[in-house]
Amino acid sequence: MGEINNNQAIDAGHQNRNRKDTLYCLFIMMILLISGTAIGFVFRTVEFPETNIVLVYLLAVLLTARMTHGYIFGFLACVIATGAFNFFFAEPYLAFSVEASNYIVTFVVMTITALITSTLTSYGKQKTIEANKREAETKALYSLTHRLSGAADMDDIASIAISTISDIMSTQAACLCFDEHGMPMSTFIQQVSSEKQIRRDYTDTPDIKCQIQKINTGYIKGVEFYDWPIYGSETILGIIRIPKERAETMNESQMRLLKTMIESIALAMDRYWSINHRIRTNEEIMRERYRGNLLRAISHDLRTPLSGIIGTAEMLMHMIQRNDTLYSLAEDIYKEALWLHSLVENILNLTRLQDGKLVISKDMEAVEEVVGSAVGHILRRYPEREIEVSVPDEFLMVPMDAKLIEQVLINLLENAVKHTLPEQEISVSVTEDKRNDCVVFTVADRGEGIDPVDLPNIFQMFYTSNLKHADSHYGIGLGLAICDAIIKAHGGSIVARNRTDGQGAMVIFKLPMEMNQNELL
Amino acid sequence: MSYYNEYILVVEDDIKIRNYICYSLQTEGFRYITASTGQGALKTLVSEPIDLLLLDLGLPDIDGMEIIKKIREWSEMPIIVVSARDQDKEKAAALDLGADDYLTKPFSSTELLARIRVALRHFYKQGGNKTPAIIQVGGLRIDFEKRLVYLDDKELHVTPLEYKLLSLFFKNVGKVLTTKYILKEIWGIDYSSDTQVLRALMAGLRRKIEKNPAKPRYIVTEVGVGYRLVDE
């Protein structure tokens, strides 16, 4: 209700001002003409020629046109001045005469002069008003942008926006913000007086988003408000609500100003969301790092007791006769602990790799030595297994971090051992691919092969085939994930597939023969 | 029930691993004493007649390297270091400082005892100042007097450099030799930055003595550390 009264008051004020203005102009015109006439009488008394009196009247008309608004008073002054000259100073005195045609010329000249003058003055005045208005708009926009740049959050932005808009439009603007998913929030803020803002429940338009998509006028006509959407670079960030009564009386330039203001509000909101997004991303990175550290700390602490368990289990195995049932139990503990230990080592390496802390220090290494060492490691652990090894006769040196590539081979061979029966063949072969300037390592087995469903995910961390070995906890995931990470860090590639020459799986990885230019340093 | 007269000091801060090591030593008939800190170890070393030291590299108080350095100032006793898997650099450094061998956790008791025996044997050989004229490892035999190498009783043609390398291994059977040490022994200078020349020499030698150079029977590679002539 308050705003309606307010609007009426504004209108009443307008009319009042207009009337006063008119009276003021009339008054000015009368004074000038009376003064002109008085001077005319003085001139006649001292017997100046009539032309001088005409010039005085012309001056009065000119001043009238300059000091009043519009053309009307200038024209009126011109008519009155001509009449007055005719009446007071042209014979017969104190009577209108139409005989003297030379007065017609005077009259026409005076009229034209008055018209041109008032046109020029009005034009100049109009320009000044426009310039003032533009300056006010620029100021308003500047102050809006300035204040928005200091806003801390969305509510702050909304609050600044509505207080500025309300100020300029002399209304009670409101703002409804949308959340990060582009959905309207449940409340909106409205400026109710120059000092006070209130929060109101937003219930008017449940399907505001659909409506916004349909609009073509730039705003939505509502019951209480007209709503202007704030378009961000990607989504709609909110709406600016102008009370209906005020919105209906807005003129073209006010509309334009509002749009410009909404654009700078959109910029501020966009900036807020993008900063917010960046902070969130940083937080996520921190969380990820924290998780890695935790994983590493746990793995590190697990390692020592595991060594103890492995040792103790081995002690037990020594104390018990081989045919005793207890022996197989102790052996199980031993094997499981051994497996767990290698898992822990893998996790440690993986977290270090992902963290960038495990620095790959490439040296020229003999391929056969690394392969030999890895195979030796596996054969020591699984003495009953046979592993076929073939390397080129030619002595091959490849840049690599030998310890890590050994780890890759150990992981691959361990997988092969796990997924094959003791009599099934496992082989490691190395060939040189001269055309692509790389060395190709192949670890192949004659086991059951890899399920085609698993193939695409096999190098993902913690991926474990859930189709087969549902009862087994021997994840294949981590071992291969670390292989993938190590080979990629070497600038190589790794693939897994099933053999084409019969059953079995094979993992092939390639390492470049040449160091990169920046690695040579 | 002691089969050995050697007195072994076990320095390990983790009680379970210490127990495990002690148990393994006990079943083999070694006499031993334990310490859980570096300080305790140094104290025991001066007060007891220790023959061999088993040293964990990750002690809470003193860096294992410091202990090795201190001992090497006055004693040539065999030192075997025990380390976690990610301490490769430290392992190599410990060996270069004068440690005789290393074990990576988790290790089996068989491994532990084998390393101890090799270290002791090697130590006594040094004391007995004379290397036997002929040493046989598997099918590989070296005759130091005639400067000849035999593989499966057939004479093997080796270059002078290969002979030098081979004789170095035969003088240290079962012991790990760091790359740095080998380079120094063969070429006389500190070649440590250029290991490629040794790799190439080793590859040539392996092609002569091994059936499959990538599955060596005699000289195995300890990645990141060095080589070892296996005697089993």
C-alpha cells in the first residue's frame, strides 16, 4: 500500500511543479515586456527614433525565450510585444492600427527571432538535462559496480543490487537468487525503506525457470512484481523484481538503465560463483592429498607389523612338521601376510607416484638385468613355477627407473602366477621395435584369460573383477593400476588383452628408447 | 647345542622382527645378543666380543649409516643391514660405507642364515689371507694360478677385463658387490657416474657363462644396488 501512496505523491508533486513553472514563466515574460514598454516611453520622451524602441522589444522577446521553457512564451511575448508597440508607440497612440504595413515587417522579424531563440535555448536545455541524466546513470552504475566488487557473497550482492536499484528508481526492488544448480532459492530480499531490507518467502512462481525460457520482452509480468532475469555466462543467476506499479510507469531510458544495472549484477554474481568454484576445487585437491597422505601413513604403519607376521608365520612353519594340518594353517598366514605386504608396498608406491613425490630417475639400464631380477624375485617366492624368458641377443640399454620397471614386471608376473595353474606356462619376452624406437615387454600366460567385460577397466585403481573369483580377495586392480602409473610416467604405454594363439592373457608395455630432450639435462 | 661360536648382535627396534631373527639364529645354533637402539648397540659393541652385526637401518635414535661409519673406524666385522623395500639408496650407501650385505624386509629365515654364513665365510677368508687357487661355483670354475675359466669342464675364452670381473666375483662368492665398488676395483678410478660400461661388460660376460642372460644362474642383478655371484 505504501508504495501506491508514494507514487501518487510523486505524480501530485509533478503536476504541482509544472503549474508553478508556468506561472513563473508568465511572470518573467510580463516583467520583461513591461520593462521594455517602460524603456520605450523613456525613449519617446527623449525623442529617440522608433527603431530603438523596436530593438528594446526585440531584446525583451529574446530574453523571454531564453529564460522560459518551450516555444510558447517566446511566441506569446512576440505577439504581445508587437501589439504593445503598435498600441503605445505607433500612431495613433493608445490604439491598434493595421494601416501601417511597415509594422508587419517588424512583427514578422520579431516573431522569427523569438522562435529561433527559443528553439536554440530549448535545444541547449534539453541537451543539458540529458547530459545530467546520463551522468547520474553513469554515477549510479559506477557506484553499483564499485559496491558490488566488495561483496562477500550472493546475499551481499543481492542486497547491494536492490538498494542501488531502489535508490535510482525510487521504488522497493527485490532480488531472488538462484543456487549453484540454477534453482531458485526459497526466499528473496526486498528493500522496504532506504535503511531496511526484509527477507520474504518466494512462493509466487514455482515454474519460474520455464517462464524465463519463454519470455521475449526481457521480463515477466507477475502479480506483485515484474521480474527481470539475471543471465550469467552459463545459467540464470537470479531475478530482479520491480514492484508492478513502478515497472508499469518506467520509460525507455529507465528500462535501459535497469538492464545495464542487471548486467553488472550478473557480472558480479558470475565472478562470485567462479571464485566459489575455484575454492571448492582447491578444497577437493587438498582433500585428495589428505586422503593420499592418510593412505600412505596407514600403509607405512602396516608394513612393520606385517613383516613381523610374515616372520612369525615362517617360524611356526619351521616348528611344525610338514604333514601336520597346522602347517598348512601357518602357511596360509604366511602367504596371506606376504600378499598383504606386497599390496601395502604397492599402495605406498602408488600414493607417491600420484603425489609426484616418487621422482622417476631414469638411467640407461640393461633390459636383461631388470627382467632377470624381476623373474628371479618371483622364482624365489614361487619356486615351483617355471617362467620362460626371452630377450634379444643384442644387448639393449633403455632409459628407465630400473627399480620401478622391476616392480611393474613383478606385479605382472605375480598376477600371472595367481591366475594360472602351476603347470600352465608363463612367459616374459622383450623385443625391440626399431620402427617406433621403443622396447616392447610382454608378459603372457596360459591361464583362463581376462574377461572381456573387465578389459577396459583393468588398469583402474581398486578395480576388481566381480564376475570371477567372487570369493577371492586377490584384487587385480591395484597391481595393474601402479603398472599403468609407472609406465605412463616413463612416457610409455601399456595394454592388456587376451592371447590370439589360444587361451591366456597378455600384458604388453612399451618404453621409449630415447630420452626426451628435457630428460637429458 | 651351539653349532657356531660366533656371537651375533641383533640391532632391531621392532620386537616382533627381533624375536623372529633371534628364533632363526637360535634354531641354527648361533649365540646372539640384542639391542633396540643405536646407543645400546654401540655400548654392546665395545663391551662384548661381537663377531657379526645385524643392523636395522631405521633405528629411532641414531642413523644406521653413522653406526656403520663408527664401527668401520676400528673393526672389519661383518655387518648385514636390514631395510625396508623403499630404502634402496640407503642400502647402496650402507654397502659403500662398508656394510657386507643387506636384507630387505620381509625376508625368510633361510635368506637370513644364508647371508650370515656368506658374510662369516668371507670374513674368515680375508683373515686367512689366502684365496684358494681354484674356486668352483656350480659348473663355473676359476683357476687363479693359470688365469683360466672353465664352464662345465670346458675352457671358456674370456677377455682380460672379463677375467678381472669374474675373479672379483669369485673372491666374493655370495656377497653383493655394489656397482661403485666393482667400477673401482676393475678400472681403478671412481667411475660411479658411468655405469654403462660395466653393464656392457656384464652383458658380454653373461652371454658367455649363462644359458639365458635374462635368467642368470651365476651372476644375478640386484637392481639399484649391484651384482652378486650366487653359490647355491
